[in-house]
Amino acid sequence: MNILQLGTGDIAELVSRTDWEALPLGAPEAWPHALRTIFNLMLNSKFPMFVAWGPQLAFLYNDAYSEILGQKHPKALGRPFADIWSEIWDDILPIINKALAGEASFFENLPLTMLRKGFTEQTWFTFSYSPVSDESGVICGVYCTCTETTRQVLAERERRDEIDRLRDFFQQAPGIMAILRHPSHTFELANQAYYQLVGNRELVGRTVREALPEVEGQGLFELLDQVYRSGTPYVGRAVPIKLRRREDGDLEQRFADFVYQPIRDSAGQVSGIFVEGSDVTEAVLVNRALQESEERLRQLANTIPQLAWMARPDGYIHWFNDRFFDYTGKTLEEVEGWGWHVVHPPETAQAGIERYKTLIATGEPFEMKGALRSASGEFRTFFTKTAPLLDAAGNTVQWFGTSTDIHEFEQAQEELRATSRRKDEFLAMLAHELRNPLAPISTAAELLKLPGLKDGQIKATSAIITRQVSHMKQLVDDLLDVSRVTRGLVNLQRKPVSLTDVIRDAVEQINPLIVGKRQSLSVRYSDATAQVLGDHTRLVQVFSNILNNASRYTAEQGEILIQVQIDGGGEHVQVRIIDSGIGLEPQLLPHIFELFTQAERSPDRSQGGLGLGLALVKSLVELHNGKVAARNNDSGQGSEFAVTLPVLGAAPDTSGLANAAASTTDEPSSHRQR
């Protein structure tokens, strides 16, 4: 026969391409007329169907059923029923046998555990099994129409679970809940919290007037009638209600927050009222006690000398004592809430508010210091201490704070700290500065021990000792007033000074260090006659400190160069001290002339220094109306210090000293010293 007579669609096409000789049913042309009729009916239906025919119950199905088969399609076509659905065979075999015995069956939402998509899944089906007979009336198979109801079953389960969850939520909700129906306000539901509020009495199925007779005359029944008639919700806050919570008990005063919310039916008509709220009796009583306590606290706070204030749990300040208004000159309207920032410095007010909010959020007591502006515009320092006022449950119900004027105390403390700093600076500088002249004295003393010294050598060495001792005496005298130097208050012994003499004496002080490290020191003058108006000893201090640092931070056999040059206008002379040492750390450059800079920033450096001496250098140079600067050399190795001073005029002609090097004697007699 023409296979297309069996129907159209994917399954019909599949039938035409299937090798039926190896399957139980054989070629479609040989199928019984009844089977072809049923199969053709199935192929033209959009409803999932199958027929199982013959001794092996060969399986035929339509396009709609192929979706139920999943990965079993298309191999299932023509195969034995038991092979196709082996995983559910035990479940459906009794139903199949009943159909083969001539009894039809119908099942709704039958659960079946199926393997059709590569994994086991729980499914549900609604279907009917009917017996199918051949032309002679003999039952030869089973015909089934079915639909998968897995989604519907799961959705229904989820809906029921959701209803159960809502019911549990309703019952376990901490707030009171009840549903009243009809104009009589009959209880349909009430949760546990509602029962706790009114006492364990019978509610469901009774009207509110029957269930709560003691409420008559308190206005609540009338409110329910009004909401039902108008359809407008009612919101009550801390509403007083007297209840008899025990059958033999007295009336108790309770307070409740609640909402009467109308319930509307599908036609939009009011059919009931939803009651929701909470028992706030404890909170009301606590607030009453708090208000009484707060009033007593306010009276007390107005008797103390501090500025005092109170705030809500979120930090909103709602009260200040009279001292605050007297000091600031402000009114409550100006500073209430977060407006108090107007009495703080403008540059810190917003940051102060944010910090205050952060501290309030912790719920813990806290302290802080800050400036407050007085009515006259003066800012004074106050110490603020804040603590929470807690209820019986440990919750913050109020904040109380006091601000104490500590302005004079802070000033006294700062003066004490400044005095201590000045003392420490003095002692440190004293030790540092006395060390420099000791070096040439020690060297000269060692020379005097040598046998065979000539009179000239003894005189020269003695002269060094005498000069350095004199210099040390001057240092001791001056260092006794070192704090005045660092503040620029020292009186200089000003007179015309030759820079050539100053540099010579400075080199003499540090020469033992240079000789000990076998370093090369050169001095170059563009004009050896340059004079400045200044203090010779102080200027020697300046250059000996710089040279001392240059030598200490330069390796053995390194080079140090002193360049003296007058600027083009002839108004200033610049002394540049250039070394080939390790250079200056970039992060220290902006701070090297500050006291203790290196000790604070790099305490582990083995070289030490770059702190005390350079701080004194800067002070002394500025006292000479000059300036000093430091930088790293362009070559990337070593550093350079430049001292610029105002030029006074020309000294007696000593131009022959140009390009001369310093020596350990009183006269510059050689070009280079090692």
C-alpha cells in the first residue's frame, strides 16, 4: 500500500524510512486494518497518543507523543513497549494487563520516575488506557491518550507550599493579625500574637462584640463600622485599650499601634477588614518613664558648668542646656538636629558630622575633642564625652553628651610639649656641635706627642689647639642659647668677614675626617676677595656642618669641591659644596633642613646625621639674610649644597689664593689635600 495513506507529519515520514522487517509488526502493508486505522487517527491528532500492538506490544505513537519520549525518540518507533519504558514497566504493567483484559482505565496526575533526557526525573501524567480489538473482535493491543502534567503538579505544590508558608508567617508574625468578615466583623483568622494581646479566648467564628465584650464603649467597634462602610483604612498610634486578658482578671491598660485595612471582593466591594499592628505597651511605658527621666536630666544638666545636649537614638540632637546657648549665642532652631555644625570650624564641620554619625552607629560611649565658636567669634577647644541611655532590654533610647572647655589646659599642655622639645633639641645640638672642634684638637694633641718636633711645628700645632679651644668656648657659649638660634632670635656679632677665611677655618675643622678617608678636597674661587657682613664663628659652623656631611656621606678617596662665585649683578655670593657621595634620598630632600629629619624618616641608616647640623645651618644662613638649598647632582652621583649670602665688598687683595686648596695649616699653601 502507499504509506502516505497512514497520515502526514514527522512520524509518517519516519514510518516510510524505517526497516520494518526487523521489527515485530513487519511491513505496514501487512498491518491489520484496525491498527492502520488507529495509527492514521493518531497521526492526524495534536494530542499525545500511542498504541501498543501484538504479543510484544510494539509501540507506535504520533508527533505530539514524541516530545514525551525525549531522547528515546525516534528509536522507540516499532519497538516492544517493555523495552522502551523499562524504568516504569512495573508501575504501568498492571494497567496494561487490565486493558488487555478488556477494562479501560483513567489516571490523573500519576507519578512516574522516568529516564528520557539522560537523567532520572520525577514526572506526573494524566492518561487513559483502552483495549484495542482487531476485525474479529480479539483484543490485540492497548490504546492510550495522555498528557504530561508535571508542570501543573509542581506549580500546584508550590502554590500549596506558598499558602502553607503564608499561613505559618501569619501565625508566627510578631505583630498582631486578624481577618474579620461581614459587617458583623466575625473573626475568620487570628494569629498567636493577637491571642496573646487579648488573652487566650475563643475568637474564630465569633463577632468582635461577642469575643471582646469589655471593649464596648472604647470606640474601637465604631471605628470598625466606619472602615467597613467607607472603605477607607484607619491607622492608630499607641491607641489605649482596656482588656480582660484573664477570665477572672481585672481590666488591663494596653497600648497598640494598628491598621484597619478594608478587604475587597472581586467586585470591589468591602467584604471584610484586615487588622494588623503591634502591642506597644512596654514602649509607651518606657517612653513615659524616659520623658520623666529626661525632664529630671534636663533640670540637672542646666546646673552643670559644661555645655550639655541630648539626642535621639539616631544622633539627632533635640535639646541643649542653657550653657550652650549662652556660649554660642545660638537658638535651638539654628542648631537643632544637624544644625550644630555652624558652631564648628567650617573646614572641619562636615567631617565632624560624619565622624559623629559613625560613632553614634556603634551604640558605644565615645569621646572627642574639637573647637567650638563662641558668640564673640572666638574658637575654643572643648572635650566632648557622650554616652547612651539604655532601656531594660539594652536598646539606646537617648544620647547624653557634655562638652567641657579645655582651651587653657590644651594651651598649657602644648607649651609643656614645646618646652620639652626645645630642651631635647638643645641637648642634641650641644653634643653634635661640640664634636666638630674636638677632631682637630685631638689630632694636634697626638702630633705634640711625636718626638723630634721642631719649634715651628709645635707653634703651628699649638695655634690650632688654641684656635679650636677658643672656637669650642664660643660654641659652648652660643649653644647655651641654641633654642634662640633655631627661632632666629640670636644676636650675631656682625662685622665684615672674608669668605676665604671662613672656608679655610671650616676646612680645618673637618680636615682630619677628610684625611682619614683619603678624600680629595678642592676650593675654587671666581673672586677670592668676597666679603659678607656676618658672624665669623657662625659662618664657620655653617660650612663645617655641610662639609662634615659631605665627607661622611662620601666614600674613601672620593672628591669634594667648594666653588665660590659672585653672581652677575655682584650682589650675592654663592658657595657650592659638591661631593661624589651617595646622594640624597628623594623623599628626604624637601625635609633635610628640618630638625631630626633623618632620625624620624630613616632611623636605620648607618650614616646618621642630615638632621641637627643642617637645621642649624638653615637658621644661621637665614639670620645672615641668606638662603641654603640642596639637590642631587645631575650626574646621578653625589649631592650639592648651595649657600647664598649678600656681598659686602672686596677684602684686601688675596687673588693669589684663587684655586688654592685648604690645608691643615693656617695658610692655604697647596692646591689639593689628601
